[in-house]
Amino acid sequence: MTTTFERLSAILAKDYKLPPERLTPDAPLETLGIDSLGTVELLWNIEDAFEIKLPPEPVELTTLGDVVRYVDELIARQAMTLAPAASAAPMVPSLRSP
Amino acid sequence: MRRVAISGIGMVSPLGNSTAEVMAHARAGRSGVRRLETPFASRLAAPIAATVRFDEGDDFDAVSARMLDRFSLLAMFAANQAVHGSSDALAGIDRARGGVFVGTGMGGTHTMDSGYQTLYGENSDRIKPFTILMGMHNAAAAWIGIEHDLRGPNMTYSTACSSSTVAIGEAWMRVACGQLDVAIAGGSEAPLSPGSLKAWEALHTVATMDTECPSASCRPFSKDRSGMVLGEGAAMLVLEPWDRAVARGALIHGEILGYGQSNDASHITRPSVEGQAAAMRAALLVARADPHDVDAINAHGTGTQANDRTETAAIRAVFGVRADHIPISATKAMHGHLLGAGGALECVLSLLAMQHEVALPTMHLQQPDPDCDLDYVPNMARAGVAARVTLSNSFAFGGTNAVLVLQRADGAMR
């Protein structure tokens, strides 16, 4: 199964044209050219790619590993929130409306 | 007032992306107007435009480019080329005495169009986070300032089709009066988004397509002219005090002698003979030149019935009988109407024409118009025209007219 880090790396390689060898969990986002403003946009893209909804609270993310942990946490939290609904309606394909 | 040299030129245009390429095509009368091949073209009455051949991936890293609308990408490309070709005009300057002056009529219209498509076309609220930053008119100037660490005035002018002539003129004034030691000045426009194309079509000012030869659809000063053809591109200049450019051994492309402006204050679109003539007179006055000093004119020459007739009358009003002896080039027939970047590209073409001692052709002028009876250099470049001083005219919707007086680098007027 593809991990969150692998999926995130694939986005950064394809859309941001970043060389895969620079994409390590401890790589600071700033050194990849993604500053705090760029992180806002990256998270916007992540919402689509991972089908999650970002909370409105600001978050401080420094490394790629931070982003991965944040995304995993959101996926887990949202899966829990939707779990009762999912059991009642097991065919829900997505966490968001199309 | 200090003399001001043009020591750097950069451009990305429908006629090419370097001075050599642009001059070769302009001299040969090759048109950059093409049939649009995008899927949206089927919804246009006249699916034509003057497009640039430009691959952003060659010049910008993908992370940075994500924050740049096409008009900013084009502006950055042109500015970088101008600085690169200026033999280090920015080296050693007090960064607070370096400025950026950019004209654009429509700003980041691709970005805004895309946002509206999301909002209304797809009925989604997923607007991209950078929409404001990419769409704002001052984005191009801001990025040029960041790229070249210029901390003086960072100005954006939006006076429709005269925007970049105004930008160059205002930059010239700041350098001439001693406030700035270097300025990057010019314009950028990327107006070929679906919404913009349809909006221009709705105004009934764009040319009908010549179905046999789409590239000949724009016909300034020809009786059968039917309007303008939209174009995209950017052109930027490096301006600096003449003495500084000479002292550091820079290649000087020409000199700005003056800049004049007027406002029609009469009608939002209808051009005015008085307004256009007033701008030309104002420019000559500032340049301390008289009509006899002018050897050539790059006309605004849009190819609309109203502009070309009015501009002809305005030139006659300013130059009197001498008007018949001044070669007048309407280069928009080849590069289309770059709106807020048009004046900058035409300024560049004026400089190159003087440098090469050629009068550039007004292409596709097949039917003489009794109301347009000057020497427009029809259909073929004229070699051996040793112009020292050229006027570059830009007139705009809204009524802001702007004119530059340019002198070739070895001109003898001063």
C-alpha cells in the first residue's frame, strides 16, 4: 500500500518538479522552495489529493515529515468522525462531496 | 535634467524572444498573428491572436512559477533578459535608487478567469490560495523587484493601451531628474484567457478573421481594416543616466529625449484628434524638439476605423506639411495589440529600426483610405532610412495618450 510520504513525494515530483532525491522526511520545506505561503498552497493541493478537509486553525509545519504526520493525523481523525456514518452507509466512496 | 540611456532590452513577443529575432521578422513583414488552436477557439467569432512561443519550464523553476500568472512570467522573462544584456547595469548601485515601472492593462487575467471558472463554471468554492497574489496588477513589478533586489519605487501603471508607454515615461522622468540611478521599465500583457477574449469580442473592436490568410487580419490604415487583433507578450528596458552608461562601457541602444501625456477627457473609447495631438506636442516640448526633428513615427495604428483616421489627423495637426515626409510604421499588423505591453514593444521596435536604419513596414495595407493619406511604409520595409529621432505613440481607452521621443544612440540632436 502506498504511504502518505510516497503520495506526497509523487505530488512534489510531478507538480513542483522537485528531484526525488531531495524528498526526504527531514527535508525542510523552505529548502525545497516552499515557504509558509507555499505551504498554504501545498495543503490546498493535499486536500484534493488525499480527500481530506483541513481544519481552519493555522498549523506550523517545518519538514516534509511534519506534513506527513499532519496529514496522517487528519485522515485518522476524519475516519473516526465518519466511522458511525460509514457503518450505516458502507458505500461512501469519499470523505467529500464530489 | 540628466540624459537617459537605454542600456538593456528584453522581450518575449509574437515576433520572437530576442532583439535579433524580432528585428528579422519585423523587417521581413512576417506576422505573429495566428489562428488559435485552443478548444475555446470554437466559441470565438474570430479565432485569431498574436501569441508568443514561450516555455516557462526553460526559465523558471516549477515551485516559483506556481505563484506567477502568465503576465508575470512574461514580464520576468523580459526583465531578466534586459538586465542580462545590460552588462551588469545593476552592479554596485544603491538598491534604494533602483526602481521598477511596469505597465499592464489587464494584469493576471488568466488567474482571475480560472477562479471564476471554478466558482461559476464548476459551482465550486475551491478557489486557489494564490489567486489574489497572481491576479493583482502589481504582481509582475513586485516579482521583478524581488528578483533584482530593487528597493526604490515599484510602480504599476494601468492606463489600458498606453500603460507601458506611461511606465517607461514615468521611469525616464525619475532617472532624468536624479531620483533614480537605474530603472527597469516596460510592460506585460497576457490577455488571451477565454473570458478576456470574449469580452474584447463583445466590444466589437476586434478584427474579423481573414479566412484565407488569418495572419493578415490586422490591417492598420487600410480602408478595409476591421479592427485590432489581441496579442500577448512583454518588453522591458533598462534605463540609466547616460554618463553612467558611457562610463561603464555599456552598449547603448538609444536615448529617451522626452515623454508627453494628455487626457482626452471626452469619451471612454472614441479617440480624439486634439488629445492625441496634445500628447505628441507635449512630448516634443519636453524633448526640446520641434516637428522638423522627427524623422519617423511608430504609430499607435491599431487597425480600427476610428483610431487610424484620428491618428492620421492628429499627426497632420502636429506636423503640418512635414507629415507627408515622415515614414509612419504601424507594427501592430505584425505583432498584434499587446494592450498594456504594446507601447514597450513598439518603443523597442522604434529603437531597433533606427539602429538598423530601416523604416518598418505597415503590413496588409492593400486598400488606400482617403482619410489615411500619410506615408505608412506599406507592405515592405524601407532600407536606408537613417532616422535620428522617432516618436512612439500610444493612445488608450479611457483617453490617456502617451508619447515617447526616442533618439538613436549616436543621434546628433544633442
